[in-house]
Amino acid sequence: MVLCAEPTVSLPLNPGEEGGGTLRAVGLAAGAMNRMKVDEEEYWHSSKCKAFTFDDEDDELSQLKESKRAVNSLRDIVDDDDDLEKFSWSGEPVGSISWSIKETASSSSNAPEGRDSGLQKGSSSHPALPKQASSYSISSFFKGRNKLGSFQSLSDALSDTGVKSYAPELRRPKAEYKDYTSDWSPKDTVRRMQRGKICSLERFRSLREKLMLLDEAVAVHDGNVITAILIFLKRTLKREILFQELEVRQVALRHLIHFLKETGEQKLLLDLLRFLDRTEEVALSQYREHLSIQDAEKRREFLKGCIRLPFSSEDAVHVLDHYTLLERQIIIEANDRHLEAAGQSEIFRKYPRKASILNMPLVTTLFYSCFYHYTEAEGTFSSPINLKKTFKIPDKQYVLTALAARAKLRAWHDVDALFTTKNWLGYTKKRAPIGFHRVVEILQRNSAPVQVLQEYVRLVEDVETRLNLAMKYKCHDVVIDTYRDLKDRHQLMAYRCKVERGSAEEDKIDSILSNLQIRWKN
Amino acid sequence: MPLGQPVPGWAFRVRERYPGTYGALFVPPQLPGKKDLFIEADLMSPLDRIANVSILKQHEVDKLYKVENKPIVSTSDQLCFLVRPRIKNMKYVADIVNADKAMGRSRKYKIIFSPQKFYSCELVLEEEGIYGDVTCDEWAFYLLPLDDDLLSMELPEFFRDYFLEGDQRWISTIARALQLLNSLFGPFANTYGIGRCAKMVYEVWRELVEESEGDSHARRPEISHVFLMDRDVDYVTALCSQVVYEGLVDDTFRIKCGSVDFGPDVTSSDRSFKVLLNAQDKVFSEIRNEHFSNVFGFLSQKARNLQTQYDRRRGMDIKQMKNFVSQELKGLKQEHRLLSLHIGACESIMKKKTKQDFQELLKTEHSLLEGFDIRESTSYIEEHIDRQVSPSESLRLMCLLSVTENGLIPKDYRSLKTQYLQSYGPEHLLTFHNLKRIGLLTEQAPGETLTAVESKVSKLVTDRAAGKLTDAFNSLARKSNFRGISKKLGLIPRVDGEYNLKVPRDMAYVFSGAYIPLSCKIIEQVLERKGWLGLEEVVRLLNGNEFAPTEPVMEENPAWEAQRVILAVFLGGCTFSEISALRFLGKEKGYKFIFLTTAITSSARLMDAMLEAKV
């Protein structure tokens, strides 16, 4: 159940990884296979929805396992792997196009350019194309294609010289030729463009006509034509005029913004956004550019420049934090790389780093710092306390992360200290900003010994949950004490059968059961 | 008992009747001779569904490459590119052509756009100075039949292009796809719809119909109703965890173009299998629409039956045995394979779901849908984020909270956003901006809790006046109005005792009986009422843009009425849960649903579409 069983800390590089992966490989997220019966019942009783359980011991899984066994036992009767590919459900593995592309990729990466045909062992065609015949006859659908509605190029559309064909294969019916010389109205022009037919736009020189074109395209909802006309307008109108007109034409405006984003015309895009007074978008759009800067130092410089951009007050803080975090990471990275290379530090020797900390999220950085730099004084950049203060990390988040890191290292003493608070009289008390059942879960996943576990199981407030956890993790003392506190003699007697004969636990149960002071409820 | 018998081969009949769509060339005769073909990654799976390598070979394709950001190694004199009309693809081709030019190398280049060419693409070719060096063509591949009742346009980018960026370039593409269906199975008798995009598609399609009116023969329409719906009419359904088998398989393994890659953990061997998931798979077709809790029982029953059938061969004489081997064995073997794969998939799903506390997750989702324990749910989401559980999952839950609650209260919004950035990276600032623009994750305007004001007012004045007031608020904040809609349409079923998932009573079974998918409920209501009459309040809460035929065509023949075929069109994607729900509805009411979607979607795909790619 531990997500990452190996003793080293691993910091996956790609936080955007799809699926259910956690950013740090510590098994924080994994739930227990054995769901607690009580929890479950509570939920399914409180809800009218039918439960379907993922319980290990549940009937359904065992049923499933049984069926699996049954099916597997049939395997030797039916096992003949060689006819696998004949079944359509195997997704036509050999003849498929994706498969073939993979083959091309691997063969071309193995073979340096130029030599690659020589490597193909006498076969004149590519080896990735098996000579087997198609299993189904789509080929019958293959016919030469009639040129139906493929439209003319924009360049043609923009030129005023009439007929001009760059692509000889685009045969046009003769009747169409006369169209190019006719004077189409904006409305007709748009209609023809919709059908992919050629129309000269250069003729539309007055602003009024240009806008009629645009409005007509918007009216017929054709984004392709809207963008084509916008490109024409962009070429033939002064920026200010274009922007002004677009301000009152939101649909067209969105098309232009999207087009500029796609083609990467950042400067014009920013001008447009500024003109529209969309300052926040100006800021975000510039901030976005950092994604394409790979070098950490350059990225830091760039982010520094972003700080003074007109973000919302809320986002301004986030961007500043982003900059500070990267700055911090660069320092830590340089320092730790040095430390690790020198081989002097025990922690780096014992748990070599798997990835650089650069560009990791804050929480991952905190985890890293709790793992490698836990005891450092607050003054250093890499100390967890310093990170917590700089970035105002909430207690809850801090404790969760520190707990995960220290448990990973099996530093139980640190775990203990994390939850111990002293009041003004000097009494100590255990407190946690997260539920103690979570603490137990995390400790358990890092294979904490029973002595450590039971201390926290005891602190779980809800009696039912506590009992369940205690039983699940064999914290006998906690179970016994809880039953005693509940004055539940029957349960205690029942539990006596579950502990080892002659063990200390049994003795303890016996002594409690014989205690005459207790007023049992049953 | 399988739910919703699919219409036999409905979608495949598209191919039958219009082979041109599918056969029409990847490699036109204009580029004769040996050539290398470069295919865009997104087109590989669709192409795989309708062609294979030997077909390409007949067209003298020598080598196949994926379009990717790497220098090419091809030595061929002719290069062919099969791509979506995207700017980045044009730049990719331009780089190749210009590199060749610099080296003094001459080749022939052809770009084939699927499904169509855009003016903006040609502009890039022109600007890059390669216009004329490259010839262009179109492959009008609009519809991919994924299953007997499911057609996909395989245009996942439509969702972002339209709903986030407001770009309408795909609208005429969709209208053309509709027109294609109309010409094959039409004329469509009754067309209903809701949503801004739906309305535009409808208008463009009507134009196309009128243009081609001449060549439509008067024949009996095979599709009686069409229902068009925008994805943003119902985000809630798409954001929920899926619990019917097909949806769960999609959420867990991601079904791609109708097939799924089952890894070694499922196949219990060292290899992965690509498995086609459709009505042809006898095991799958019986469990796909079932709630996951019923699947185990079914599979074990099936395993037992299989065992019995194999056992029959004991005590057979030679002749019987011969018969058995020649007639039954192959089928049994195949069934056996399918069975073991689906059992493996179930096991793998259970393992994964147990790890991430699926129960607790579902409980939170159900609370959000029903609108109680909002505080508790918020702190569950917070903990999800703090523990760095999958980024898209955390985001999805935040969106569900926002869409059901008409936005987060400012304090929560700030705190969750901050924690999210801390857990998953500050660059998600851009993701949040996108989510806000599209309306998936918003902040309630500070100082006014709209719902509170509204409910107070509605107690004081008549419904009508309250409605007007809400309209005024609507213009201030884009609201999903989920609570109001849910109440009006009764989306949260009231059940005494337990909801029987084995014998579902309504479409809510696809969400464990907790919630009837809004999108499907709307379709049900409109079909039942033959229009929007009586749904005025719901329509208003859904921000309008509904339409219906001016005079619904009533079917004179009652026998035919009972066999209504309804084309449900989802603009921006539909989920497998919605498909299952409508298949169920169809079975209950005696309709046949067929589906046309721009792409199959899921909560994870919606979230992915909101990310800013590294450029």
C-alpha cells in the first residue's frame, strides 16, 4: 500500500502528470485497502445510495477472485497464444498504423540518416510494412477523390489579378471562372468564402465595406471566414481604427485575440489588450511567456520583471511568491549539488537526490527541505521554518508535509516533537491541526512500529474510528483500554480470544476483568 | 440483462451509405509515386479505426512518421502531411520545407487537412514563404463511427476553441457533419436544442439544407428527432466521477477512439493489449452500462457458465467433439479472453480506487450535488490539495463546488487557490484564469450572496417578479443556477430506503442513484413535452437559447412513433455516463438514441483542456 516502497525520496519531475500520481512519492494519498466497517456503514446508512464497496474481504472481490481463478484454470485448455492476433479485440496489433509509426520511429532512431536504407536487409520497401493482406476490405472504398468543395487560397483571395492558380491539381469547373471578375457584394463575398470559393477582398477599400464584410461573416457564424476577414482588415487598417471597431464587435474581437495567441504575435496582442484596458490579461499574457524559458536563471530574471505587471492584488502576491520560490530553489540547488558531490553529508550519501528541486511546487520544496534540511536554523534559506514563514504556509499544510518527510526517514522522534505542545505550566500535550487518524494513516504507510503507531491511534477522538484503527494495526493496548473505558465487558472478553495466549495483553485483560471497581455496563 | 439494446449497426451504416467519407484518399493521385507520410498524433487513432498499413501501402506510402517536434530523417522525394488545420502544424511543415531549401534539396510536399482547411493556415504558409511549394488538399473526414450508436467527430479541441476562446471556426464543420447525416438518413423531422453554439450550428445547418433542397428525395426520415446541446448547459454531469462500467474504464484507463490499452496489471502478463470496446465485444456490451457494483456478479456468473460449457466436452463422442471444436470452441475461447481481460480491468480499477479513498470522494460529490455539508466538502477538497493528490482531481472537485454553488465565496476561493498553487505549482495561475473565463471556477461577487437575496425576495414577491430580479443578477455574475434547476427538474431523486442499482428506476443509477444527469433530463423532458412548453423557468435558469421546430411533425403512424430514433448531438463532448443514461431512457421509453459528439469527454479531459501548454 505504500506508493513508493524504496527508501529514497523521489521527486518526480513532472507535476502535471496525468492520473492519480502524487507529486511527492511518499504514500500520502493511498487509502487503506481495508476500509473501516464503521465508516462505511455510517456513510451508507446516512445516504440512500447503495454502497458498492472496495473492501478486501468483501464478498464481491472474493467472488471476482474466484471467477478469475476459474477463468485462469481454463487457460491450459484454451491457451494458444499464436492465434491471438486474429481476434479483432486485440486491436489489430501488427497491421495498425500506430504500431507502424512506432516501428518507423525506432528504426530511424537506430539508423543514422543515409545509412538507413542499407540496414533494411534487402527489402526494398520499409520493413515496417508487413506484406500481409488487409483483413477487411476498406480498400474498396478507396477511389480517387473528386474535387468538391476545396476552397481557394487566401492569397488568391487577396490578390486582385483575377484568375491565378498555384495548385494545378485544384481543377475548377469552367463556369466558376467568370466569378472572379464579378463584383460581389460583401454579403455574396462572405457566402462564397463560406463555400470555400475564391473572392477578391482587395476591392473592399472603404471602411464601411470592410466592416460590412466582417459583420456579415459574424452574422453567418463562420469562424473561419471571420478570421480570414480579420487578417485582411489587419493588413489594410491602422491598428487604432481596427481596435476601435473591434471593441464594439465582441465576437470578431475574440477571434482576433485567439488568432494572435495562436500565431504568437505577442506584441500586437498586448497592444490590443492594452487598448481594451484589459490590464489583468496583459499581465497574465506576459507572465505566460515564462513557460517557454527553460534556463532557471533566465526564468528567474524574467519572473522578476513580471512582478511589476498590473496583476490583481491577489495574483500579484502569487507572482511574487513564484519569483521568490525560484530564487530560493536556485540557491538550494547550487548548495545541495555541491554538498552531494562532496560526499561529506550523510543524508545525501544515504538518500541521493533523484531530481533537481528547480521549478518544483512550494509543497514539494517544503518536503525536500524537511527531508534534507530539517534541523537547520531558521536563518538559512533551506530551512523548513524559513520556508514556512516566507510563504506563510498554513500550519496544517506544514505539519502534513513535515510529518510525511520525517516518517519517510523513520525519524519518530521528530514526529513526536511535531505534535507535542507545552502549556504555560509546562505540561505537555499532543495536538495536531489535522485529524489524528490522518497522522496514523501516514505513519502506517511509512511502516511505523506498533509502539509509535499506538500512541497516535490512542489520540483519535472518535471512539469507533479509534477502535477500528487499533484493531487494524494490532494496537492491543489501545483496544483494551478503550473497551475498559466503555465498560464493555463482553467486547473485552471477546477480544481476549484474539490476543496471544500467555501474552502481556492477555494478562492485562484478565486483570481488568477481575477489577471489582469497574461498573460494567454488561 | 443489458441496458439499451443498440440499434444494430446504426453508426456503421453511415460508412455503408457514404463510403466516400472514409475511402476518400489520404494520398491522392496527384502525388503519385513513393512517398513518406507524416501523420499528426491526434489523427493516428481515428485513422487506425478505418484503415491499416497495407491500405496505405497500396497508395505507395513508404514510411510513416508522427508529426512531432523533432528534425525529420526522411530520405523520400515526396512528403505528405496528414494534419488537423492548426497553426503549429503549418510552422512544422514550413520548418521542414525551409530547411530543405537551405540545403538546396528539392522535394514535393503535400498537406492534407482533415476535416478541412482554414484560411489562417494558408496565411501561415504564405508568410513562411512556402506557399506554392506545398500543395494542399482536404480529407473530409467528419464522422468516425465509434460504435453501433456512437459517432464522434474526434475534435476534442472544439471544447477549448469555442467555450474558452470564443472561436467559431468549427461551427460550420459541425453543421456539415449534421448535413451529411441529414442527407443519409434524413430529412430530420424535429430539431430541438439549447445553447448558443447549438443555435448557431442549427442556423448554419438550415442554410445548408435549403441550399441542397433540390437533391433531397422525398423519403421517409429515419431519424425522427434531433437534439443539440452545448456542453456548458451542463458542466455538473461532466464533472462527476463516473461509476458505470464504461465510464469508470474511461476515467481509469482513458478510452481513446473506442479502444483502450490494458497494461500488464490488467492482462496479468508482461504485455499490454489494445482492446476495442464496443457492441461487438460480447462481454463488454453486457456490462458497459451497468453500475460498477453489478459488474462483479455478472462476471462471475459468466465465468461459471463458461466453465460449464467447457465441461460439456467431457463425455462427448467423436462426432460431438468434432462439432464442438468446429462450432463452439472458437467462440468460447474468445469469450474466455474477453472475460479474463474485463476481470483484470475490474481488479485494477478496484485497487486504484481503494487507494484514493473512492468512497469518501463519492460522498463528497454527492453532498455537493445535494447541497448540504458544504463546509465539510470544502475542507475535504482542501485536504485533497494539501496532500498533493492528483492535480486534475483536485481541480475538478473545486469546479464541482463552484458550479453547484454558483461560485465560491471569496474567502474560500482565495484560500483554495493559494493552496492549489502551493501544492501543484504557481504557473497554475493561468489555469485559474482560464477556469474563471469559462465559468467553471468562479468567485461570488463580494458583499452579496446572490442566493440568499434571491430566496428572500422570492418569498416576498411573486415568482415572476423574482425571475426578473434574478435576470438582473445574471448580468452581473454568470451563474450556473444549479440548485434552482435541480429543484425544478427533480434531479436529486427522493428514495425511501435503498436505491436498487440492479433494477434502476431512473437515469440516476449512473451516479449511484444520487443524481439524474441534467443534460439527459433536459432531453427527456423536451421529448416528452414535444417542446419547451412548461419548462420556461428551467430555460431561464439555463440562460436561454433554446429552440424547437415551429410546428412539430407529429407522426401519424403510431407504430413508427414507438420506434422513434433520436439523434443526440453534444457540442463540446459527452461522457460515457450520459450515453449510458440515455440508453437506459431509450429502453424505458422505446426510443432509439444515437449519439453525435465532437469528442468523448470526461472530467479529466475538461480539466486538461484548461491547462496552458508549455510552448
